[in-house]
Amino acid sequence: MTHGPTARRWSPAAVVAGALATVGVVAALWGPWAPQLPAAITDLTTFPPDVVEAIGAYRPPRIGIAMAARILAVAVPVLVLIAPGGRRLVRAIAGDGTRWSLARGFLLAATISLLVWLAVLPMAAWAGLVQDGTWGFRTAPAGLWWRDRILAGFLNAVMAGVVGVAILAVVRRRPTSWPWHATWLVTAIVGVVSFLWPVVIAPLFVPTRPLVSGPIHDAVSSVLERAGMQDASIEVGLASTRTTRINAFVAGLGPTRRVVLHDTLLERPIDEIEVVVAHELGHRLHRDVARGVLASAPGILVGALLLRRVLNDGRLQRRVGATHPADPRMIAVGFAAVALFSAVAEPVALWHSRRVETAADHRALVLSDDPAAVVGVTRAFVIRDLAAPDPPSWQVALLSTHPPVGSRIRHAAAYARLHGIPLPDLATYERREDDIGVPWQQ
């Protein structure tokens, strides 16, 4: 008696991973989107000639360094894999793949991460110490700057080691089905890091303090009340010990959720502080941190499935002297493959980030109903921090986590026109900006 082909049975782990990835896609795409407003023609994206000249002098070297860092993030792991010296390093750290394999895998992943850090370090030092010091953006003494860079490199190396060992362990326990298990395991790691970030990691670089009573506290409380989030945690990050740049961010999950306003931002007019708080509350109202954790799952699943093919490749195993996919020497292969996968996926992740930020921009307009202040603080990113108003599209696609300043101003101007809200003219903004000193002119 002959039987037809049996239906393929999916394991519970595959079902869970597929469901998690599906939820991640839905969380990423079903989240709030900023509406397409009628195009607004405005001269508020025009800036004084000295600002335009300064941007032209300041930004091109930084763009070059950013692109070089992206290339080195791929080139260094690949060189470790293909260069004779790199293969000797792999064998020296991983040994014969039998003794202390997990510990050796951790050390190998951490070492490759540190090599990437070292390759980028000279350019980062020039940009952070020399250029930012010359232009007046850096307030940290050289010792503090180096301390932050070394600590960041160490933390990245530890995280690379943890993820490398986690994948190595699951490959060993589940030789064929490990991508399903790795999907939820690495997603869980992303969630834990997101939970701990604002209370454990971020304060190592930007210490925080409570927002003290006063006019700014009262203004922030008013925004919280309008958003229906009176219980939201608002802290002040002491960024002025490092930089003059203005910034704010939202981070954390559940009990660690908080909005952090850099103290450099508190030097701006109160109406501008209010709209920045409204923007960050927009992220909270949209649950962007939690959505971001879930949105990582589909990328992790696709990456794990591709990585399984790479780790099972006999030629790559022989290149590093490994005998099976769970050999710690295969960490070098996996690191190079993940670097390549990440380079390909990065533009998609950046597009998603810009979409999320645009939605938060629109939420800030709705919460504050103050497009004039939105334009004011957005122009400050150009006037004070020398952000390019409308960079080339390739720079936006490859490097930008936020929409260009020009786009943000035009969106605010379109909102104002749609709702009949008058905006100050360009001369009014320029007079206001003349009264506020900028670091690079001092």
C-alpha cells in the first residue's frame, strides 16, 4: 500500500518563532503613521549664510567617518575570517573547539567586537575630541571622553559575547531547529536590554536628576496633563558635562519607562521645551520602545535562518578548522555573516526609525497645537548643532534615524496651514535666534 506525501509538521518552537515574527511585523507596520498633509511652501527652511557655510565645513568629514565606520563594521569581521592572521587569531582564542567552548566562544566574539571598535577609534577620536573640541561642541575633558569610549567599547564587546554564546549554545542543543529557538531567545535579550537601558546603562554616560520645581516643571506638567500621562517619569540628563548639543529621549519598558531631557535643552525657550516633551510623550503613547523590541523579531528570524545555511557550509567550517556548526571557531564565521546581513538590513531599519519619528513629530503637533514652537526647536538643530536641513537622499537612506530637519519644518508648516494657525515669519525667527548664542560661534 502506498502512501501520499505526509504533511509537514511544524514544531512548537517554529510556531512560536513564526508567531513572534508575525507580531513583530504587525507591531512595526500597524503602528501610528503621520498623515500626509498638503504640501506647504515655506521659507522657514532658509538659514543665514554663515550657518550654511559652517554646515558645509563641519558635516562632510563626519559623513565620511560615518560611512567609513559602516564599512569597517563589515570589513573587520570578514578580514578576521579570510586573512591568515585573522584565522590564526581565531584558532588561538577558540582552541580545538572541545575544551571551554562556550567561554572561548564568548572571548572570540568579544575580541572581534573590540577589533571593530579599535579600527573605528582613530576616526571617532578625531571627530569627538579634535573637531567637536574646535567647534565648541565638546565640553567633556579628554579623560572623560576616553572613559566613555572605552566603556562603550567594553559594553558592546560583552553584548557581542553574550549573544554569540547564546546562539552557540542553542545551535549545540538544537542542531537543526535552532533558528526558531534563537528568535525568541535573542528577542528576549533585546527586551532585557531595553528594560535595563535607562536605569543601568544610560546613566553611565549621562547621569540624571529629577526635574526640579519651577516654570519648566510647571510647563512639563501641563504637557503631561494634556497627554493624560500625569504619572510619566521625567528626568533631566546632565549632558552638559559632555556636549552642548540639545537632545531628549524616551527609553525603558514597564516600570523603567522614562523621558530624559538633556539639561542643554532646558536652556531653550519654554514653549520649545514643551513641544520636545510632547514629541517624547508621543513615543510613549505609541509604545515605540515595546514595538521596537517586537519589530526586531522578524529580522532576527530571517537572520537566523540565513545564518543556519552559513554555519552548515562545510567550506566555511574548514576555513576556520571547525568540524561542526557549534564549534566555537564558527563564531568568526557567524560574526562576519551577521555583519553582512546587518549592512543589508540597516537601510530598512533606518526607514522604520524615520517613520516612527515622523509619527511622534505629528503627535507633538497635536498635543501642543503649537507648530511655531516646533519650527523653532527644529531650526535650533541647524542653528546650534549644525544639522543639514536637507541632506542628499542617499545620506538620509544610509545614515539618518530621523527625518531631515527641512521635512520636519515643512510638516509643521503644513499642519499650521491646515488648522489656520499663523506662524511667525522668517525674520522673526532669525531675530529670536540672534539672541541665543551658539557654541560654534563662541
